[in-house]
Amino acid sequence: MRTHAPIWAIALLVAASLGCQRRPGLSADPAARDTDAPATNIDPAAAARGRRGQAGRRTPAGSACSGRDDCPSDQSCVDARCEYRATSVSGEILAAAAAAQEQAGDWDGAIETYQAALTRFSEASAPVPPRIVCAAADLTLRSARNAEARERGARAADQCFRAAVPGHPARAPVQRALARLRYEGLEIALFDADVPPERFFTQEPSRPTVDVVEVEIAMPDLEPASRSHAGVRERLQSDEGRRAVADCFVQDWEVRHEGAASAELVLRYSVRLRDMGSYDVFEPQLAFERTTRAEDGFEACLARSLPELFGANQRGTRGEPWNQAVRFAARVQ
């Protein structure tokens, strides 16, 4: 009589012939995960992506997940996001210290501590979590005041983009910071390159637009308090006032090509009474006087433009005349 193999034995043989499927790990190149694949099956684009540098060779972190099976083998599902398994505890501690320094206003100290944290991750051969590398990039870009610092920030930003998946919340502040620097000669197309370039600021600076100009107006309170003073300050701080200051900065940039400008003007305020018959009107009279002999540039432009904010449709209040030095500062964000 012919006997048949048990069903369970047949199932076991089928499973052994198929083998076990593994989730992708550190390599982004499919051919690297299948050593038996013929050379003709290698995807050139995938192979290029696999040579994108240390951060690029790892699968970016931050994908949404509901369990460990949703993440690559080198990541775990933490708070519904895939995070790297390997880490440097000392690097995490230093990153927390850097964040505290940043909140306290010690930006230079925070940048140094972030750099020490990144060094610890490198020494441990562990990938830097997106929240850390992106925070370091954001701070470096926001605090950059010279070309060297901007390059450091751009390199850190490139590491951020390679470590975090598109849409990761840690990328957004870095994207905004870089958007403000695109007038400083930043070649944004380089962030799409397979291999990080040596330099990111390779273009000539271009004319900024007023939407990227940050304006500060220092006009302290007068003693005693004055309604007219409060009204003038409110007008200067309005959208129209700030745009006038930003316009003057752009004009100054066309001459000096500097990323920041400042000026101090003496504001002299008085009112003129006009008898309208059945009522009186107090018309404000404002003069912005320069404190230097500059005939052109930021200060001269402000002295000419700001009085136009207080035209015939503006109304003043009865009160004593007053004078005050007002400081204006503007820079590309």
C-alpha cells in the first residue's frame, strides 16, 4: 500500500524552499540585500542613492508606524514613528543640554554642545536622530552671521534632510531657515544631489524681497506718557511702517550688498491746529532727522520715507511737542 507524507511535512518543505523574507536594513541598495541577484538586475538609480554618504546609506527615520513590522530592521516604532535602534546615550544627553542652552539664549554655547553631541554619535557609529541633527541645523542657520557659519548650517541641513523622511516635522524649521538664505548665494538644487557637495553657497548674492527682511524699531516710552507718542509708535510698528523700513533696507542692499543695516534718527513731533469752522483739527508734524552726514543709504532713505506714513489723513492730539532718538535695524532673516 502506498503511503502519503503528512500534510505538515509538505508545508515545512515548501517553507524551507521559499526561505524567510527580511525587512530592509541599513542598505538602500536592493542589490546589496540580495547577493545572488545577477548584475543585470541592479537599478542604477538605487545604486547611486546607496552612495549618498553615511546619512544617505541609512534608511531615513520618521515614517509613521503602528508596530515594529512597519519599520526597517534598523528602526523601532516609537510614539507612532520609526526611530533608529542604535544610539549614543551621551550624545542624547549633550543634545538635551544644547536645547537648554538655546532656550536660555546662549546660541554660541548651544552650537558647540550640539557639535559635541554629533561627535558622540559618530564615535559610537550610531545614526543621529532627525530631531537632534535638524535642531542643530536650524540653530546654526538662524544664528549664522558670516559665510563660514552659513556653510556649516547648510551642511547640517543636508544631513537633516538625509536623516529624516519627507514630511518629518523636524525638517520644516530647517526649510524655512534655508528659504531666507536663498538670496545669499545658496544653490538650493544641491540639496537634491546624490552626494553632498563641498559647498552650498556657490551663486552670487541676489536682491532680497521685503518679505524676508526682519525689522526692529527701538522707541522707548516717554516720561510722562503721551498719547501722541503712543500713536506714532503704533504707526511705525504697523505693517505699513515695517514695509517702509524694509523697502529702505532693500535699496541700501543694492548699494552695499550687506545682509544687515541700522540707523538712528531723531524724531521731532509737533501738531498744527487747523480751524475748520465748526471744529478744530490737529495735524501731526513729524520730522526724521539724520544723525550722520550720509546722503544715501539706509539712514537717508528712512529720513525721506517715514514722514509719508503720517500724511494728511493722519490726526494728532493736543499736547506738548517732543523729541526722541529712534533706532531702526533690518536684516535678511
